[in-house]
Amino acid sequence: MAIYRQVRALHTEHTVTVYQAYNPEIGDHAAAHGRFPDSWNRSRMTWIKPSFLWMTYRSGWGTKPGQERVLALEISREGFDRALTEACLSHYDRDVHPDRAAWAARLRAAEVRVQWDPERDLGMNQLPYRSLQLGLVGHAAREYADQWLRSVRDVTPQARAIRALVRAGDRDAATALLPPATPYPIPAAALATLGATAR
């Protein structure tokens, strides 16, 4: 399939919107101040997701313990593109890596990791194509939190409203509330290393 691995995101000329879910302490602070609190651990890996539906699947529509706040985080395209270019797949792919040893060496050195997980529909069913997760650690995580971030919105009410409409059987209304997402132009230097599909 032509779009088997394609980044789809809400993006502008200068920014990309990604999604994460946090506990109320972190989520409420980030939404109120447009930045993460000092207590946000900048030394651990954090996973960002351009897909709203994948994030709502992962967080149970913002109901799982510790994931009660679904955030839309607008970050710089410059930072996002650099992360894509520096990234390594979190799994070995013989179509991307010359051998397992080369992949393992790159993975050990990488501060950005990529996973391609099945995209979800409104019913949280798997779709036959993949959605990007980008794992950031080390300098990448610190730059994400302290340099790339442009704005933070709490979209938990939106997620729960969509879920309520789906449960009521009104998928058209639920679809209308979804944030728009279009194919994102992955930097040419990153296409091969990510095993991704060009827009």
C-alpha cells in the first residue's frame, strides 16, 4: 500500500502538532503555562505522536490512570524534522538496515527512535497502515521540552466528546470533531532510514 508508513499530522509552515497524555499535575500545568513543569523528567524517553486517534487509543480517550489529560503540543517543524533525520527504527528492518549489527549500533547511539504502529479508526480498530511514534531521549527530549515547544492545548474534552458521539452511533458528528491531518513531507534524508513513504 502506498501509504503504509506515512506521517499524517496537523501542520503549518512553521509548526507540527503532536499528542501526548499525562496525569493532571503535569497536563494542567503544561496547558496553563504553555510549557512543561520543572518536575517533568527531561532525562527519560518521551514518546510523541502526530496521530490524534492513535493517542486516544493509547490513553483510552484520556481515561487511563496517569493519562487523564490529552494534550495537543505544537512544536517547531525545524525540531521535528531534525528528530526525523536523526531517528533510528526501534526494530530491525532488513529493507532499511544492511544487517542487525549495523542497526544495533545505530540504535545504541540514537537519541530519537521511531515505531510504526497500526493506525486506528474511530472504533479503535486497527487500520491497514501505520502511524508514527517518535521517542525522544537525551538532548532530543530536552530540546523538545525547552526549545521546540510553541503552544500546549488540553484536548481532553474534545477526545471525550468524540468518544461520546461514537458510542451514540453518530460517527459523522464524531469525524467532524477530529483535528485535521494531512500527509507530512518527511525530509528526504530521513525517508530511507525511517522506512517511510513520501507524501
